[in-house]
Amino acid sequence: MRLIRIGYVLAVLVLAVGAILWIGRGGEPDTVDLPEFSDFQLTRVSPSRGSVYLDREMTRPADLQRLNWSGDLEFFADPQTAFEFICFGALFTAQPGSSIRYRTSARRLELREGDFTWSLARSDERVEALVGDKGKSLLLPSRGRLLVSPDEMTIWVFSGRGSLKSDGETLPLFEHTRFSRFGNRRPRTDEISAPPEGLAPGRSVVTLRKPNDSVVRFSWKRVPGARGYVFRLYPSSLRERVLMERIIPGNKLNVELMVFREHSDFYWDVAAVSAETGLEGVPARAGNLRLEGSLLGEKSVTRPPQLVITSLTVGGNIVLIKGEAESNSQLFINAEPVKIDMDGKFIHTMTFRNIGVKNIEFRLVSPSETETVLTRQVTIFEEGI
């Protein structure tokens, strides 16, 4: 009996130390290394002032320090709070408004409603969960996302393979696909783009010593078949809130981070948008950027975006304009939007009906809403038709 008690105490100590190390880890590890007896553990709530509740009515907040982990558990996040948990060695993130149930006696996880992402500890791991209110069985791929509600189920397979058991049928789920079902409609599977690679900065620290140090260039490798990219910036690795979202044609973006001066830690990801289907692809694993230095918390002081007019050619009543501008900014010529290519170059033509001196205004707006405005004059000698 004494040996049993000693063994039990040692097991509890190992679990406690493992949980503390997990919660205090830096960044997001690619793998999860947990003791075999740790089937379920709620590890983090974000933001820390938010709440996860034990009842749907949200009257009983969950206290991580006092929870009885031996019984069946239900968690309901409020509309502003995300939470992270580990189950069977897999790391899950539940977005605001999500709810789950874990049945200890049956060792069964239920992803009941909400938006979930996960990453398995090992690619050969088999982890199953019931999803939705009708208990469909999902064999999780290595990395993916689930959006589930009473009328909708969408599964993104980021990596690996899985399957969904529904109505007596087992449907295979393949890597880089999106499975969707709405109401009683037939399910649909679409291919999605692979994640961008070569993210920069990945995990780094930016020291703020002078203005414009906080203007950070984000970049990634281009994805074949992409017509553009969706860039998102978050205040935490749980991604419970989007600080910034941009859809851009190229693979580079300058961002003024002092616009979000209440934050010093940022996470970001990017996904390709397919030119063929218009669907958003697999997001890259999040990069992490931390700001340090004397300017932290100060008001943003940024330089205006760079704009150069390389030529203005007049032929009759037509003006051919060529120039260079920062590709992540928006360009307007006489209030008309003009596309900037991935290399930061643009070409635009204008037609005038009357002769005389004409003013052309160029306005370039950066992501931080700072502007560069230039004015040029041309003389038209031929009237238009």
C-alpha cells in the first residue's frame, strides 16, 4: 500500500511539472510530449482576463487551479475568449464561443460547437473525437481545422489524412482539402493551396531605437497557382482576435506595428488564395515577433510610403504613366485605383477630351494609413473624340 501511495504522489508531481512547463513554454512547439496518463488538460485561456465556463448559461467560471480533472468536464467559452487544451497528446485551440465535453469514464472527446484547430504530437497518432450534436466521429489528420454548428460542418485538412464517420459511411479526408456540409445538402470536397513557406521573420525580436524601426517587412515564398495571399496579424498564438487582415497580390508586406502600441508580442500567418477556385488555402505555421526598446508604447511615427513617377508620356490626348510604389500600399491616380504589381511597378493610361494644362494627382496610402501625395502637370494639344 505504501508503494502505491508513493507511486501515485510521483505521478501527480510529474503531471503538475509537465503542465507548468507546457503553460510557460515560449512560442508554439511543433510536437507535444506528454506523460501517457495525461488524457486531458486545459492549459491556457486567452486573453487572461477572459472566462471559460462549466455551464452553457455561463454562471460558473472554470478555475484551472481547482478543477476536478477526474470527472466528466464541459467547457463553454464566452464570445471574446479562446482556450487551449491537450487531449490524447494532441494540442487543440478553441476559438471564442466554442464548447467541448470530455467524458473521463469513456475517454471520449466531443467537439460540440465552434471553431477548432489542432496539431497531433506524431503524424502516426490516432486521435478520434465526436463532432457536432449528432456525434459524428472524426479521425483527426495531423493538423487541421474544424468549424461546426447545428447546420454546418467544415473540415480543413492542413496535413496528414483522416476520416469522418457519418450516417454509417466513412468518408476519407485527404491532405490540402476542405470538406464541407451545410444542412441536408450533399457534402463537398475541394482542393486548397499548400501553405506558404520561408516565412520571415519567423521568431525574432525587433529593438525599437528610432522611428521606422517598427516598420517590419514580412515575406514568404510564392505558392504555385496563387492569385494572392491573405495576411493576418494576431495578439496571441491562440489567434482569438485579428489585429490586421490584408489581401495582397505579392509575397511581401510592410507593416507599421506601432499602430498597435498596446501590444508588444505579435503572431502572424499567411495563406494563398487559389487563382482557380478563389478558396483560401492552408495557413503557414504562425511566426512570432516581439518588440523591445525605448520607443515601445510611444505614438507611431512612420515615414510616408515611397512613390516615384518614372515617366509621363503625352501622345495626342493620351498620357502614359509609369512609376514605382510600395506594393503593399494602395495607389490612386486622380481618385481612380491603380494596380501595383508584385515588383512595385505600375503602368496607367489616361485620356483627356479637352486641350490645355491638366493636373494629375497621385495618392499612395500605406497599411498604417500614412499617405504620399504627388502632383504632376501635362499639356494636351489634341482634343479627344
